[in-house]
Amino acid sequence: LNVVLVLHLSLHMLLNPAVVQKPWKNSQGLFQDGDVIIGGLFPLHYQPPAIDHDFTQLPHYNPCTGLEYVPLQYIYAMVFALEEINHSTMLLPGIKLGYHIFDSCGRPPWALQSGLFLCLCVCVCVFQISYLSTCPCLSDRLQYPNFFRTIPSDIYQARAVAQVVIRFNWTWVGAVVANNNYGYMAVFQEEIQGAGVCLAFVETLQRENIISDARRAALTIQSSTARVILIFTWYTDVRELFLQLVTDRQFLASEAWSTSGDLVQNSVTSKVANGVLGVATRSSAIPGFESYLRRLHPIHHPDDEFLREFWEVEFGSPISTLKVTYNVYLAVYAAAHALHSLLCPIKDSSSENNISTCSSPKQIKATEISNKTGSLDCERCPLELWSNAKRTACIPRQLDFLAFNETLGITLTTAAVTGVTVTTVVFVVFLHYRHTPVVRANNSELSFLLLVSIKLCFLCSLVFIGRPSVWSCRFQQAAFGISFVLCVSCLKVKTIVVLAAFRSARPGAEALIRWFGPGQQRGSICLLTCIQIIICTIWLSLIPPVPRQDLGFQGSKVTLECAMVSVVGFCLILGYIGLLACTSLILAFFARKLPDNFNEAKLITFSMLIFCAVWVAFVPAYLSSPGKYTVAVEVFAILASSYGLLFCIFAPKCFIILLRPERNTKKYMMAR
């Protein structure tokens, strides 16, 4: 078991989708092995290198520059606390805490890169404790159940600053805020409502454009009549703002910079910062920490790149305030006490002072089941089983497939049965009126065969529903492929008949229709369908789909599915159907303007457009759907395309036969 304690990783850094490709061995950090690894992220540098955005290669982030002394102090507060705990006989006795510390650079790409390095290094990210993340949004236990912090939410400092403004009767105030969630200006504005306080302006500073943003904010401050300026941002941003020589204003400081010793070291910023009024977090002395800092030397820590860089830049930098450093110290101890409760729950009455005994995490197996309450020795359930609610026994995992008795299965089954019923009704209507001009004019034999094939398409969708078996997995794709080829072949031949009939009406082309008479029509449909039958036979004989259990993640449902050992056969089935559909669409499109007494091409064109649209949309939906929803997508595509063919081709004819019988005459048809 390894534990990650991320001491500082702002919310906007977590949400940034940057891709990190930098090798682990080239990363800069501070490392110490141990039984439990504590991870730390600190904004140690503030100047990112230039990034190549020409998108000609994978992103590569070089180390940042511009060492910050205060975050360096935070790092050694963490190391100091860990060394104290490792020497303690009361807290985690027998457990050695190690650390992996990285620089986040205070920027999303570098912070995400360092966070990924931590995960690669210690494998498991159990919880996070922040010493500096003050966003109120992080208090939401539903969204962030594993996030904790040793610094108050911004809500409290926003309310405090608002009360200061109201107390001093400052009614005209300007504001400069960070372009993120820090500061929570909404709370400040709520607090000053009704108190006679108005905001003259609100300027934002973005870390990536801090120089230009600071210059713009400085110009706004100087040109404004507001004499009181509230600044909610990080101390390095304030430093850039004050370097613009913003004078003759009363500044209200947030806790991030109100006590920053960094601002008084520069003659320009110290002059501007003189007389600042602000809020600060509570702090306390860390016994022995100042002496520890003064003893640090690169000779004794040859692998410490951060310390070596500090000594190279400046020797003997003065120690600034410990207010945030103390939060880091508290965060490490909070993690240690949590680990103590986890690893040292048993009191040893035989030992002196009744000290807790700890179990090394290398020995606390995955906690799955145990028949003893509070036992440290647990057994992992097999993949096909999972633990019960009390974690005392392994029980079979729930099977998941597209069943007839669930809502989705019932809906699809109802749609399929309805389609079969409607197709049967249309077939009976056409059979009863088979001698009428509307039925005869559009090749009644092919119409009946087309209705049979559409009915088969509706029926084949039912094979996909239910528990997968060897028989159903083999039959469903074959039934689907052959039914739709038969259907599209009928439409293709119908369109060819329309074209042949029109061409044969021209002088000298009387024999054309005889070359494509009823025998040739049946033979063409049989040939086109036989090709699909051959494809299905070869596929199902060599590498057919087989029922398979997808175990997924431990503790999830077991998905029963028909797994395709090879997708080549399925792609050939779909490709052949698509080829016939496209050629039918092209032929119908060319024949759409032929005389109406022969022409069924307009209806075929529209039906083929719907058909093609459904199956083009099917491919990405099928590939991206998980588990049983993959089957549901295919069933939906079958039903949608079948209904499209049925209604587009046969609904206008049934309308004339049943509701407009006066149009169903030879005289009327010839007049058209």
C-alpha cells in the first residue's frame, strides 16, 4: 500500500487537460524512500520556459526557473515534519515515512505533469491535504470526498475584509483579483450589499500574462478615483503589480500576501506596500524548524537539487513569516495521524506505556473480506465474485445483459413486435388489393417479397435481446445481414425495373424489358442475397462470435456479451449492405423524375437516404457504447431503418388504397 498526500494542487490545475510526455528520469524533485510515501507539490519556481505551440510534435515541458524562497521553506517544513515523525515513538512506531516532492511551477501544465509523476511513482492516490487551496468549492464533500486542508476557506477572509471596509466607512473601493477561484469575490460583494459600499472596478490578473495584466491593472488604479484597493491574489502577482509604481493608495491585502516578507526586500515594492492593511491566517511556531533551516547545506544533501539551486542563487536568505509554512507542518501531521489510525489500531497491553503496535503496509492485503471485525488480514474475492455489504463473504456478481424483462429490453421488443404486426397488416392489404392498379403498377411480386424481407428485419432484432448463447451469438449477425441484403436487393431490383420500363417505352427499345423480366429479377435478388450468405457462412464457420463474460472492474457487474473474435466478418457484412444501399440510392436518384405512372423511385430515394443516415450514425455509436448498450444500439439501428423502409415506401400506397380508392384506377394512373 502506498499513500499519496498532495499538499498543494489548485483546482484549476486539476482540471487542465494538458498531455505530459516528459520522461520520469528527467524530472526534478526531492525523494526519500519509506514504507509509506507522502507526495508533495509546491510552486517553487514562477518563470515557465517558452512552449512550442506549432503542434508539430508532442508537448514537452522543460523545468521552470526563478526560484521562490517562501515555497522552498514549505518544502523543508514538510521534510522536517516527516523526520520528526520518523523519530517519534508515539506516532507510527516502526513505520518509516518517505516523500516524493515536485515543483508545480504554479501553472496547470507543470502541476499536472508533477501530479502524474506522483501517481506513476506511488501508484495509489488515497487522499489530498492542502495547505494553501482556499476555494470554497473544495468544501463540497460530495464532489471532493478525499480533499482536506489546513487553511480556512476564502469565505471567512472575504467576510473579514468586507467588515473592515464597512468599519472604516470606505464606500468607493477598487478590486484586483486573480483570474481563478481564489478570493471568492462573490462573498465580499454579498457582504457589502446594503452597507453603502460600491466597487469602482474589478481587474483580473492571469499568471501566464502577469506583466501585461499588472501594467493594465496599475493604469486602472491610477486613473480611478477609488483610494482603497482590495487585492485578492498571490504575492508574486502583487510584486509585479507594485513594480508598476502604484502609489498613493490604501491597499487591503488577502492572506496570500498580507505578511509576505518577499515584498519588503525590494525598495520599490516595500515603498508601495507600506501601510498595507489585511487579513492573515493563524500561525504558530514550529519548535526547532529555524535551526533546522540554518543547518541545511548542499554538502550534507548532495541529491537535493532545490537546496543546491538556492545556495547558488543566494546565501543566507532571511527567514520570512511561518504562517503558511505552519500549515504545511500541520498537513504532514494530519496525514500521519490518519495513517496511525489506519495502521496502528491495536493496543499492546504487554508493552510499556501501552503503545500502539503498527503493521507495515508492505505486509494491510487489499481489504475485501474478513470474517473477523477489524481484522488486518483480508482475502481478495475472485474476479467472478465480489464482497457483500458487510465485507464478510464473497457472493456472485450480478449478471448484466440486454434482457426481455428490463425497461430497455421491453421497449425494443415492443417496437419490434409492432413493426412485425404493421408489416403483416400491409401485406394483407396488398394481398387483398393485388389486382388494383396501384399494386400492379409497382411490380406486385417484388412488393410482396420486400414486405417479407422487412418483416424478417423486424424479427431478427429479437434475436439480439436475451441472454447470449452460442446459438444466438452465431445466428443474430447472420439473420441481420441476410435479412437486410434481401431487403435492399428488392429495392435495387425495383429501381432497375423502373429504369428498364421507361427505357423500353422509347422507339426501338421494346426488347429491353424482356431482358430483365420476372425471371431475371428473381435471379438477381437470389444472387445478391447468396453473396451475403456465403460471407456469413465463411465467417461463422471460421471465427464466429462467442458468448463471453466481461468482468470489468472488481466490484462491478459482469456483462454477458457476444464477443467478436474477429471484426473482419462483421465489417464485410456491413460493407456489403452499405454497397447495395449506396447503389440503390444512386439508381433511385437518377430515376426520381421519370413519369409517375411507372415511378416508385422517389419513395425509394427517400427511404434509402434514411437507411444510409441510420447506419452511418450507427458506427460511432456502436463503437463508443459500453456493455449491453452496444447491443441496444444495433437493435435500434435495425428497427429505425426497417421502419424507415416500411413507411416511406408503403405508407403512400396504403393511403391511396384505403382512403382514396377513387385514385386506384387505371384511368387515373394513366392520366398521371
